[in-house]
Amino acid sequence: KAGVTQTPRYLIKTRGQQVTLSCSPISGHRSVSWYQQTPGQGLQFLFEYFSETQRNKGNFPGRFSGRQFSNSRSEMNVSTLELGDSALYLCASSIGSTGRRNTEAFFGQGTRLTVV
Amino acid sequence: DAKTTQPNSMESNEEEPVHLPCNHSTISGTDYIHWYRQLPSQGPEYVIHGLTSNVNNRMASLAIAEDRKSSTLILHRATLRDAAVYYCILTGGRGSTLGRLYFGRGTQLTVWP
């Protein structure tokens, strides 16, 4: 089956601009989570969406937001970009429910965002 | 989030076994132990998970201490492709949705030819 698809793979933006990243989860998965990865902080959880609702949120400023559509595809948006937002943004999809079938999260290859 | 402790780095020679340790002294009774790895320029990928008993799959084995306060990921014959950062993660058992994973810093495994 097709994996998690993130677009675009690379992006260069200027300070102050905004950016939208996209994630298409594995078919049938209802949970989409977003992570930020930087050399200094490692992998940090941003938020999780399940059935179009934000279910969990990490410790990031309000400039970071997201949404999920009825087909489970998700977007995350970062407004008023800062240099420190330069990072690899990873999306993960999983079944989203609890129980025996929910054994792993599948990650995309990420979007590399550079803010100049 | 329940925390795990892993060595920052480890090295191995190709085709030798590798034992990657993880300490999780505050693990709760329902926490599963998951291992993920991240190869260069890729997203993390699932390796294995377990609760109490040792587990084997095509990629690796997971040995869990009797008191569950530590575990060891075993790669039976390391290959160059196994060079990656390995993360040991606790999840909240069957009540967990896997939607929020705490990665920590992981162990950077270097494999020498």
C-alpha cells in the first residue's frame, strides 16, 4: 500500500512569510500527527488530528496550526516565519484507535523548510 | 511522557550482533516498549515493540527485563544499512493511540565495514 506522502519535500521561505505543508496519510488511517525535527531539539511533537479534530497539542506557539480534512489528509501552517522555524517537518499516520490493530505509526519523508 | 534513557552513540562492525540498551525505570504496567529508527534523510520507521515477553521479527529482537525497567534491541547481524538513530519509546499500552510519541535523543549507531 502507498505510504505517507508529504509535499513539498523542500521549501525556502523568507522571515515573516507563512507556509503550508501537506500530508496524505495511509489509506484507512484516521490519525495524522506532526513533528518538528531540529539538530538542537530533536524530534518534537506539534499536534495530532483525528477525524478532523485536534486531539493532542505540543508546546508550540500559536503560529503553528493545522487542520484535517474529511479524507484524513492534513495540512499544517506556520505564520510569521522565524529563522528558528527552519527544520524538518515530519508527518505520521496511524489507525488512531486503541487496541490490538494499532501497532505502529508510519512516517513520511518530511518537508525540509529553510527560513532565510 | 514517560522517559527513557539511551546511550548517545554506539558502534559495531558489519555482520556482528548489536545490543542497543534502553532504561525506562518509571515504566507503568500498561506501557508498551516501542523501537523506531531513523535512517539519514528519512522519517522514522517502526522496528519492533513488546510488553513483557521477548519479541522477534524480521528486523530485530527485543529483550525485556523481568522487572521491565530496561530493554535491549538486538540486531543479530548488523549491516551498513542499519546505521541510523534508534529511539526507544514508551506508549500507554492499548489505551494509547500512537498519535503522540516522545522520541528523546536516541542512540546513533555507526556500522563499520
